[in-house]
Amino acid sequence: MSRTGRVTINDVARTAGVSVATVSKVINGRYGVAQATNERVQEVIASLGYESSLVARSLRSHRTNVIGILVAEFEPFSTEILKGVSQAVAGTGYELLAYSGGGAGGTDVGWERRSLSRLSGTLIDGAVLVTPTVVEVHDGVPVVAIDPHAGPSGIPTVDSDNLAGAVTATEHLLALGHRRIGFLGGRPDLESSRLREEGFRTAMARAGVPVDPALVRVGGYRRETADRPAHELLELADRPTAVFAANDLMAIATIEAAADLGLAVPRDLSVVGFDDVPEAAATTPPLTTVAQPMQQMGSVAIGMLVELMAGRPVPAAHLRLPTRLVERGTCAPAPVGATAAVR
Amino acid sequence: MSRTGRVTINDVARTAGVSVATVSKVINGRYGVAQATNERVQEVIASLGYESSLVARSLRSHRTNVIGILVAEFEPFSTEILKGVSQAVAGTGYELLAYSGGGAGGTDVGWERRSLSRLSGTLIDGAVLVTPTVVEVHDGVPVVAIDPHAGPSGIPTVDSDNLAGAVTATEHLLALGHRRIGFLGGRPDLESSRLREEGFRTAMARAGVPVDPALVRVGGYRRETADRPAHELLELADRPTAVFAANDLMAIATIEAAADLGLAVPRDLSVVGFDDVPEAAATTPPLTTVAQPMQQMGSVAIGMLVELMAGRPVPAAHLRLPTRLVERGTCAPAPVGATAAVR
DNA sequence: CTGTTAGCGCCTTCAG
DNA sequence: CTGAAGGCGCTAACAG
């Protein structure tokens, strides 16, 4: 009786004329089943196309062989992590379940706690949290965080060197002669965003260039939310000759805003991003940016998680990967007038 | 007693001094709970950080508000689909669960049937199958397929115009004067691959250019599997002056093989890909390719699925989206000698 | 060797 | 308004 369409272990048992327990044994390869019975059940399973329900099985046995990747939404950054995770997990015998719980905006604080609660203890044996907003060690399953919003805390963490990366980006602009440099930040409540701004300010201070508060804006890390502040920055009477955006999506928004206002990149405006998502190379001109090894961050996190799930302690609780500047086409020397004026 | 670490509805009930039924009612906003009780339970839920288990809930109620995206692995194509899906699902009230069941190689035929069986009826209310190898309408939940390997069948399908796209790509190379054009195919068992090869042959035939069988290879749609055939193609004594690869990953492998052999692209070799994944713009030089609207394919599929889940029939069962040529830097006119020789 | 009996965590009657 | 009982699909003892 497959009313719902889905064939259950009961259907198999009934069709094969045995009990569900026997079917379960056959499925799990337990000993204690007659050869003939085994074969008959196998046949029924094949003919009915039965596959055990992950849900029911996990509810009972508390083990699923599934690793959860919890993200707020699927955007360029999290999907790059996913690619790395996917490669790392191949061959380990684990399967992957990427869950997007938070609302689209990413404004839904605490999504990772809810998602983890909904899935852990039953559906997944361990989890990788991608840019979680809050990290508490409250749950039973092993967890590794990638680029947590609050910085490394109690749980194992993988991130990249945001501070050094931001310094590099800013120094690149300074070396090109820029002095009026705008900064388009992420969100003040996020650690990565804070560090990138700190790196910006550090490099400026080191060079002895004052930061004009009017040139520092908040872009929210998303293309749509960065559109307005990017326009504002470029419509300033005394507009910047260069902008360092705290991620690529906002850098892309900046390039679009420039085009919108008739400014040529990089002639009238230099732009540097952060992340080096694949989309960064597709802009016109291609974006100069600070690359984080996103796929590697994903695979490293899986490595740590697998150790944790095996009950082994991980050697390094906080792993910080290096960033590097990728020079493409959005940076040019500052117009001589601009540089001279400040001097 | 939170032995496992996970807090269940029982913990909440015990702490609040009520029965689980009462807690359940509070959670689901049912009527029939005293104001004071309601508040107390809410407080306990908040303080304990309780969140109902997706697993247990779905097992019972057979409704989860979760849409499943089933993929073989997370690579550039499927993650682009994911991005589109993620945007389309925002605001619908559904949550997303992307499940990667098949082994890494993509050689695991039937992964989508198994994955679907494991998740449907319990964990997810509907599913989008990304490049499924076999499509049967065997299960209870609504399903939409994106780019099925066997071509449109019984279930609603979204794909792009592979044939026309391949013709366009080939004609582009022919227009540049190329005559010795190599074709790096996907896998013979896949419909998309078959259609792209057909498009290639059609365009060649139309131009009256014979196809040299030695120049047609199978690359398996993956970078690693395409490496060997790409090398073979370029090491031929009478090597092609251009290669049309059936997807971007293989085109990238071809560019790498060319660099490996000291061939300059596009001077010594023109290359065209298919898909236009973000990575295509990041090659040196950037890849000329046939773009499929991958994100749109994802969002369109979600649109159809949501209709289906609401019990409404979808107007168009098979939706085919257009492709277009994106000219970047990997194509140049054929060397005059080469063209003349054939004429 | 095989069937029966308990639950896993949750939700839904149905009495109290 | 609240508590006890049953069942979702499956597995793990324990009987037969």
C-alpha cells in the first residue's frame, strides 16, 4: 500500500512475506538471515526501488554519515567554500548536506544556531558553519566554523588573514600614488569587516595619510546594499580617486556605480576588492582584489571536522590562512594633480 | 537530562513543568493554552535554546517547508544553479537543503534516485534534480529536473538550447577561418553532450567541412578527465587550429594543455567552451564560451516546483532557455596557411 | 534463523 | 486547559 508514493520498509516486508526486522537485517548486512530469504528480500528491494529513509534511520540510530554545511544563503563566497568541501569529502565515505536556514538578507542573526539545532543530534554527524554570527558550544555534534563573524572563539575555526590582506590592498593603492582613498566596509558587527577596516586604517596611518571620515561607508557585503553608498562616495564633490571595498560583491557594485556616473575604471577611479570570488575576473575591467583561499578553507575545515568526528583532538584549533593580492585591471596610478594636491 | 547535548521537547516540558503536548501547542501556536503557561514555556524554550528537530517533525507531519536540491557534487555548474535557486526561494517561506549523494566522479549512475528516495516523503516537500542521469516518476513528491542527462521525459524539465549553442560556437570558429577544428565531448551517455556534438557536426556539415574523426575526443566534462584527451589532441602531428570543448571545465583543461605544450592561445590555438561558469572569465586569456543562463535555470525551476507543490499544474512542462556566445579572448583568425591548405 | 517488542523525538487525537 | 496514548520508518535487543 504505497499511498504516499514512497515505498517503506513495510512495503518491502509485506511483499517479501517477512517481517520488517528481517528486511532491516538484510539492508544492514547483519548476520542471521537465511541465504534464500536474503536473496528474496534483495530482489524485492530492487524491484520496488526501495531506499531507506535517511530521516527514520537517523532518528533511530543517531548516525547518518552525513556532514552538514550550514550557510545563510548560497552566494559566491559560500559556494566557493562548498566546492572545496565537496572535493575534500570525496573518498571519506561521508555525504554532504548543505542547509540554508537564514533569510536571504543575512540579517537573520542566529540562523546558524537554529539550523544546527534542527539538524544536529539526528540528521548530521558533524557540521561546518560558514560565517556564523554567533558561536556557542551548545550542541552535541562536532562543529568547525569558517570565518565566524565574531572571530575565533571556543570552537575550532578556519579563517584567513583579513588584517594583513587589507593592509596589502591599501598599500597597493598608496603605492600607486592615491591619497584620497575610500573604504566601503561590510557590516560593523562582523569581525572580518572590522579587521579589513582596521587594516585599511593601519596602512593609511603608516603612510601618514589621514582618513577622511566622509570616505568611509558601510556597504553590507552585498551588491544591492552597496549600490547606494558606492554612488554616494562617487558623487562627492571631492570624490576619492580609489576605493577599497571590503569584498568583491561591493567592489563590483562600485564598478557599476562608476560606469553609471560616467567614470572610467581605472582611469578615473581605481578599485580593489576582497575575496577573489570567480565573478571578480568577469568584470570589465577584471577586478584587482585580495584573494582568500576559499576552497582550501573548505577542505581544511572538513579535515578538522573528520578528525573531530573520529574522536581525535585537532592539533590547531584556529587555523589562519594567508591572503594575497591579485592584480588585474582596476587599478592605475593616481592622476598627478590629485597626488600633488595633497602633498 | 541532556545526555546527548541536544535539547528536546521533553527537556522543555520537564523544565517548564508541563507536558510535551502543551509545549507542542505553544510552538505551533495552537489555541488552548493559558496565557501564563504560554509565557513560561516560551521563556524556557528561549533559555534552553530549543529548536524542534526537523527530522522528528517531518517524520510525523510529512511536511517540512524544505525544498531539496539534489546534485552529484558541488562544482561550478551546480553551484551556479544553487545561486539562482537561493535567490528564487527567498521570500517563498521555503528553506533549502542541497544534498550531494553521488560519489565524486559523477560516474555513480542512479544517485538521484537513491538520494530522492532517502529524502523524499520525509525530509523534503519537493525536489530539484540537477543533471540527473535517469528520470523516473516513481516518488511521491513533486520534482523538477534541470538539464537531465537523458533529455526531457515525463517530469517537468528546464534546460538550455544545447544544439543551437553548439552550432553558434562552431560557426564562430568557422567564420574565423578555422577548418581543422577539434571537439572535446562530455560523455556519450549524456543528452547535453550528445546535442553539443550534434551541433558541432551540423555546423561543420553546413559549411562543407569534413570532420576528422581523430579530432573528436571524449573528455568526461571534468577538468581531470579532460587533461589527457586535450593533450592527445594538441600533440597530433596535424593538430587542430581550434578546439570546441563541450563545457568550460574541459576548455580550461585545454588551455592548460596548450600552455603545457608551449602553444599560445589564441595565436596558435583558438578555444571555445560551453556554460560560461564564473571561472571562464578568469583564465588567461579569458575564455570565449557559449553562455547558458544557469542562475535563471535554477530560479525558473523553483518557480515551477513551487507551483507543483501548491497543487497547481505547471503551464510548460519543458522549458528551454536560449544560449548566447560570449566573445572573450581565446579565439583568433586561423593562420592563413592552415585555411589555405584545406581550400 | 525469524518475528515480536520497544522506543528514537515529535505531533495529534482523545479523554480527563 | 492539560496529560496520556498512538504512530511516523527504522533499528536493536530479546524471544520463539
